[in-house]
Amino acid sequence: MRKRVYVVYTGGTIGMIKGASGYAPSPGYLAARMAMMPELKDPMLPEYTINEYEPLLDSANMSPADWFKIANDIAAHYDEYDGFVVIHGTDTMAYTASALPFMLKPLSKPVIITGSQIPLCEVRNDAHENLITAMLIASQYPIPEVCLLFGGKLLRGCRSVKESATSFEAFSSPNFPVLGNVGIDININWRSVRSSKGDTQNLKVRELSELRVGVCRLYPGISSEFIENVLRPPLRGLVLEAYGVGNGPVRNKAFLDVLRKANERGVVMVNCTQCFRGGVDLTGYETGSALADVGVISGMDMTVEAALTKLFYLFSCGLTSEEIKKWTQINLRGELTPFSEHHSQEQKRDSFLN
């Protein structure tokens, strides 16, 4: 019996056609093209149902409300299908891939997010390969994770970043091994795949309802007034993109004072590195430890996308600021590398969050 896959078509380049003003979504076009693909009729590939969203979105317009729609769509059809493919634009694909693992729990089936750099309507494109491979992995490989499939690489969703605006290999996982490589064969790195845990038949969806969280990138000459405005209420959380292993301009006492006051009124500030690879260590330099002293916590080796969506999630669970600080540094969905066995074990206690 052929497997069954549910396709969530949100929009993106893959199904666009060229008009007078450039590429734009074309309702019904992707479904029609898929119906004509002989590969999708092969017994190795699944039967599928495609749910085309209205309106189709360029992913630059994607919002947390759209993530909630996708998560609910998957949950509503969870028992009927063997796997799920989410077709999505590339601009914010890493954000969606980072958010869905926190929103869907416990996950025991593959959710594969994919798209393309060139639309399917063009003779030369990456859309065809990404789509066929995503359908195959979603139906034949029991990976209980939200993954991003692009350019021959299968990545953990909450470890993914977009690294190129033009390459077919547009995404990478800088601080975690790829989950799979697609060449002549599809090779899955099963040792890095997370195992299913808990009640795998009762998928729950957590809405990200508390969105008063932001991101701020440090730069030479950044003023305390600028940071003060960024941290102004009603903001409750901030991902601070710092230098190197988490360093900042600590000779600027006014800057530190602004961070200290924000911490005292309960703002959670998470330090992530601006570097493409590596993580944060606030004990390595005085310029990092000074940030820790005023209440900034380490984001460890999380991507900015993962840190932001994790804060959305934790605040939406109704936790206190101190509880959020603790859980931010605990590995919940494979989004960070635990710095101790203690933290690795503590992740097992996160069931109350849902």
C-alpha cells in the first residue's frame, strides 16, 4: 500500500509564474504541475493531498499567525497521513522551521519544509528535485522531526539558517550535523535524529500568543539611547546579537545600566553570537561576563531564529521571567547543544510546558 503525504502549500517561489511585475504566486498552478509529474505516480512515491492556502504568500509576509495555521493544519490531519510536506518561500523558511518544533508536540512523523530558488515553471530549476525528494523522505523515512530539505541537504529545522540568496544550496546547519545527504542515495544520519517520546498519538499545538519579543544586533557606536528605546515596554524579551563569543561594549556604562534596568523589570535578554558558527560563552572575556552581570543570559549555540521562536514559545507558556531564563538554556527540541549532562537530563521535565 502506498504511503500518504499531506502537502501544505503556503506559497513561495516554487509555484510562482512570471508576470509583468516579476514572479508572483499563481493559484492552482502548483497543483496542476504536480498532477502532470510522472514521478509522483510511481509506486515508490506517496499518494498525496495538497491544501493550497488562500492567499498564497511570499514568505516575507509570513507571521506567527501563519505558523499557527500551518501547525493546526498538520494536527487536524495528523492521524490520516504518514508524513507532511510544507511548501514555503525561502526568505523566512528558517523561522518557520524553527517555530514549528516548539508548536508541535509530541511529534512522531516527519514534517519536511521545502521550496525553491527558481520556480517550477522555468526549464532550469531546483524546484523539481526539492519537491520530489521532500515527498519521498516524508513518506519513506520515519524521522520524528520538523526538517528543512533544500539543495540536497536535510537539516533539523530549529538548527537551520539561510546562508545564500542565490545558491541552490541556500540553507545550512552551522552548529549541528546535517540529518541527511541526498545524492545517488538518500543517506540519513540516524544517530543525530531525535527519537519519539511520550504520547506520540496525541499531537498538541501550542499557539505562540505572546509576541512582545525582539532582536537587536550590536554594532560599533551603538548608543545607550538606542538600546533603551528597543527595550522600552511592552517588550518582554530580546535576542541580543553580540560579538564573537557574546561580547559587547562594556566600557559604555550607560549601555550596561540600560540592560541592568531592563533585567530588573523582568525583560529576558538572550545573548546570541553574530558569528555564523560557534556559540556564546559569557565567562571567556570581561566584555562577556559584564553582560552576564547585568542579567543577560547565554543563548549558547542557538541560531537567532531558534532563540527568537523559543522565546515566543516560552512566554506563551505563561512562565515567569526567571523560569524562562532557565528553560531558554535547556535543550527542548534539539535547538541547542547542552553544556552539561544536568541540562541534558532536565529537558525530560518539559512536559508541563504543553
